[in-house]
Amino acid sequence: MRLIFMGTPDFAVPVLDALHESGHHVLAAYTQPPRPAGRGRRDRPAPVHLRAEELGIEVRTPTSLKGGAAEDFAALDADLAVVVAYGLILPQAVLDAPRHGCLNVHASLLPRWRGAAPIQRAVMAGDDRTGICIMAMEAGLDTGPVILREATDIAPGDTTGDLHDRLSAMGARLVVQAVDQIARLSPVAQPEEGVTYAAKIDKSEAEADFAWDAATLARQINGLSPFPGAWVARDGARLKLLRAVALPEVEHSAAPGTILEGDGLVVAAGTGAVELLEVQQAGRGPNSGIAFRNGARLVPGDPLAG
């Protein structure tokens, strides 16, 4: 098969690798243009851009897929396009150009969590499972029929980072299967019931509120980890909270955000408590909750924030 790959972030790289190794011919990789990043704000190519260059695949970085860019896309004469978190809307002319259309690797069990942040929203909502859908793309937002799907459980304490890696590998495996069998697979229309939308994460959601119940607070922490990272203000800087488990059975009369008795870094919530398994101080790497508690000499009754 003559393929066009369209993707941008780390999540898409294993899919590109799998297609490259599968024996199909990747004609070009479309990705977002380099963006300013880091302290120097120098233009940095996206992960897919860098990996495609390593593999010797032509890289294209249009800012739009209309007009001449759509004509250039069609001129590749592809059998199929594979799209993974690309970041641009595909106009109908692009969707129609490959002989077998465009496939999207989407990280949810459609129709639940259509949209930009399906992994984060699944964790934050307390879903007990998620998965990958290989979808035949159409003009609507993640509305196309599903060709293949596979589920995985979301365990207590799973973060978005954990699921990101698991689902990326799953998507890489499934999309190769879909490409290999494209002429024999029958797309199944998504049900009309159960549609939800995964809105893009806003940084305003990241400030942790210990007045919430333990389960909601733990889901927020895990869903926003590793990026942007839930946080509380401590010593004039942000302390990121990267992994937590809810302890709803813990009874206390302490103010939310107070350190409680326990072997780890246990903090009072509005009801119940959370154990912070992993945190990160500004300018430092991630650390275990217990190591942070010991280093900060926190004792029961102390506030975590402040």
C-alpha cells in the first residue's frame, strides 16, 4: 500500500514506526510546523517530524490543507492516509484523495470521548476502561464508522501518561492490521447513544482543590499527569501532583489539604483523603510522595500548600 502518514506528537510516533516496518510504503509524513519551545524559544520540530527524517521519509509541514496543499496531497497518488493526532482539519478534498480514504487512530471507545483530549477526559471522568478505535474518517468530528476497536482497563492510580503509552502501542498494532486488511474489513457505524466530547484541557483546570471528594481529586491529579500537571502553591512555587490514589474510607475532621497520619503522603480531601504517590517540585524531577514528605519534614496537621 502507498500510504500518507499524518501526525504530530509522541503518541503518533509508534504508529509511524509500525507502518514503516510493516512493508507498506510511506510516501510522506505530514506534521505540524516547528514551533518555538524551550527557554530560548527556538523553533523545535514535532516528534513525528524528527522521527520521519530519521526514517528517510519526506516531511511536509503545511499550515493549511486547502488549495495548493490539497493538490499536492492528491498528487502523491496514495492508496490510504493514516491520521494520528495531526492537529489540522482535513477538508473533503483531502479525505477523498486516497483510493481507500483516510483512517484515524483515536484513543477512546467511540462514540465516547470524541475530540481533542480523550485520554485525559476518560481518567478525569472515572471511566473504568478506554481503548483504541480505528475509524474511517468523514467530515464530522470523530463521527466516522469504526473498522477495528480494542479496549483496556483503567486501573486505580493509572495516569494519562500510563494510558498514553499503552494506547499508542495498541494503536500501532491495530492500524497495521487495518491497513493489511482494508479491503476485507467492514466499517460499523457509531451508535447515536453515548456520545461525549473530550474538550481540550485548559490550564485553569490544573489547580488542585482539596475541598473536592477524594475520588474526584485523585481523578483530576491522574488525568492531568504528566501534562499540564495538577498543582498546589507551596513556598512561592508550584508543587505538581503527578499520581494519587483515593482513600474514600479515611475519616477525619481536618481541613482539606492537611497532612494526615499514614505511612505515605496522605492528605485530607473534602471527604476522605488521597495518598500522593508522586510529586514534583519546581526545577526538580519527579519524586515519591514519601520522599517529598520526609524531605520537607511534614507531619500530621501541617498544610500541604502554603
